[in-house]
Amino acid sequence: MAPWLGLVVLLGSWSLGPWGAEACTCSPSHPQDAFCNSDIVIRAKVVGKKLVKEGPFGTMVYTIKQMKMYRGFTKMPHVQYIHTEASESLCGLKLEVNKYQYLLTGRVYDGKMYTGLCNFVERWDQLTLSQRKGLNYRYHLGCNCKIKSCYYLPCFVTSKNECLWTDMLSNFGYPGYQSKHYACIRQKGGYCSWYRGWAPPDKSVINATDP
């Protein structure tokens, strides 16, 4: 599972990472965008699963034990089930039961949380320390900033609220250094820039704890 969120070209759902199912195509996006564009962001352990007859190929419903919520308190303060397409060709997500804790992102429709291959989904033990801190406070601070993807040189920012994301130049198909270690945060003067550090940018306005 790769921690990048983007847009499913085929289905128009939110996505994370360069997964490969035949008809599931996802556009890479920085984990901060995954966070900011998701209705729900949680850490959870899968404790059960059930295939139900919804949609053309069925829907897999995972029962989860929610450990912590990072985003979505007003949408759905406690998540017990997550829904995904049963078919990987339709971006359905496969999760291990009673094995790992996962970072899960998704959207809410009709009171249910939906996720898929193109959402930001990763085993918790494979996230970097910077990504965990991002989930707690840094990504939230940057939701008014824009992360601009750079696929080919030359690339330029065109406004003060943009950060130039260059991971794809050398790491296309795999999350790179900016994805793993940086957040795009608005600084003094209204400019957005990449930030990496062990403390929040402004301790006077942030009360943060480690994950």
C-alpha cells in the first residue's frame, strides 16, 4: 500500500498511490492532500469482514476497532465499519484481519465510510515519524495550501500558497522524500512552504501531542 492520495480516473473517487489493478487507475498525490481531501482519517485495526450483495461485484464490509481519529469528528465521530468494492479491478481494498493497525482515509456517503485502493491507506508501522506528526497537526495546518505536482522540468510555483512537489521526478510510482518527511504549511507573510522539524512551526497556536 502506498501513501499517496489522488483521483481515481475511472471511478472519480479519492486515491492514494500507484496501485495496479487492471481497471483501477489512480493519480499520485501527497499524503497531506490525502488528509485534507478525506472526510475521515483514522487509525484502526480490522477485526472482521463480510461480503455483502451491493454493487455489480459486491461490497466488502470490514469491521474495525478504531484506535484514534485524526479527521472527521463532525462527519462520523466513531467508525465501526468501512466499505470497499469487493473487486480490485474497481479499486477494492484488501486488508488483513486481526494482524495490523492501519491508517485509513475515506469519504462518507449515506452515513457509511467508503475507501479503496486509491485512498491513503497504509500500515501504521510503515508510516514515518514525520507522517505521524503530520496526521496529528501539520497536515491540518496546510489544508489551505496547494501542493503542486511536478512531473517534468521546468516546474514553477505560480502563487504564494503553493509548494512544489518534485518526488515524481525521481520516484514516480513510489513515495519519495517530500511525501515521507515534509508538510506544506503556511508561514509568516502568508506564503506556503515545505516544513520539516521536531516541533510545530508556531508553538503559540498549536497544542500538539505525539501519536
